[in-house]
Amino acid sequence: MYRVGICDDAKGVCAALEKMILQFAGQNNLDIETEIWYTGEGLCDDLEKNICIDLLFLDIELFQMSGTDVGYFIRNCLGNREMQIVYISGKSSYACELFRTQPMEFMVKPITQEQVNHCLELAIKLIGRGRKRFVFQSGKDYFYIPYGEILYFISEGRKIKIMTDNGEKEFYGKLRDVYKELPQYFLVIHKSYVVNSERVYRYAYESLELSNGTILPISKAHRKQVREKILREDVEND
């Protein structure tokens, strides 16, 4: 799934862009969700709450906070270099100013379906190369956590908790479905635990210790496959 944001103070432009994005999604059998903002301030407030956006169509001439201010906030205040930004404007004289925020593309209004298709095709290629994060939904919002920050997942009833270096997050789901989305270095060690093998500090037959000192049990049903996978990874890393 891809999350595409649109930020423009003209509601007609937002509606037209959204229609073209969804048309591209339908024609290419892609799962794309859109989110619309009419102010830069509203967009920045939501991004500070860890709202996940893969591609952002961003108007430069917003009422108060300009599009370039928003771009600067994304790149320098949030430190987000993964989001692909496409600036849109009625003028074509912003090249030097935009360079500081590393946009993927720049489009001059009126925007055509062909321009949108080109941006989406390019963004999907770039996102695919850099998608090294776990994306999940909590309520109406989407969040992402870099895989390297994840210590382990724990299933508690219908809830799944993600234990990270910076605390924990939770959402509703099934651990087996989560496991299917994870890189190969994640291990199922118990019906309730999936761990990041790159964060394993010490391994024993019945348990393992993670880099933060957490000790987790390895169930009898998983001991053989866990041992084999850890030994195989050790050999490959030598």
C-alpha cells in the first residue's frame, strides 16, 4: 500500500489531483490511499504525530506557511529524507529555492494526467528501493518504524505490541500476518513473539537475550528452527 498526500489551498486542485491519482491506481491495480490538507500548518502538525506519507504533492504558494517552508520542515526539522516530494505551482521560477529540500519533481499548473502518472511511476520505484520500515495503522492514522529500531513484536490477545528502542506502539492484528511482511532476519521464537535477530545479544537453547537486556523464551516447538537460522546467519556473516 502507498500513502499519497496532497497539500494545496485550492480545493479544486486537490480534488482533481486525487481523481488522477486514484485513476492511476485503478488502471495499475495498486493500493493507494490519499490524504488532503489545505494548509501547510495542518500538514506539519500531522507529520509531527508520525503520520506516514510516501509521496507528497505540495503547492508552493500556500496562504501562510509556504510549500518550501513545509519542505524545509520535513527534511530538516523532522529529518525525513524518505518522503518523495513533488512541488506544484503556477510559476516555473523556483528551481534554486527548491533544490535545498531535494524534491523528486516539479510540476507547473495546470496539471495533467500524464504528469501525475509519471510522478507516481517514479515515486513507486524510489519508494520500493528505500522501504526499510514497518508500516501499521492505529485508529485512522498510519505510522512507520525503521526495522532497525524494532526489538521484537509481542501478541497479546487481539493486540500486537511493537517493542522498540524508543518505547512501545500497539495496534490490532495477527502476529502471523505481521510476520509475512517482515524481512528474513526476523525470527518466530514463540507463538507470541517475533524478534529481530540483528538485535539478539545472547542465544541459549531455551531463551535469548536482546541488546536492551530483555530475555525472551523460545518455545519447544520453535527451538530447532531458531537454532538453525541463527547458526546459518552466523556462518553467512563470517
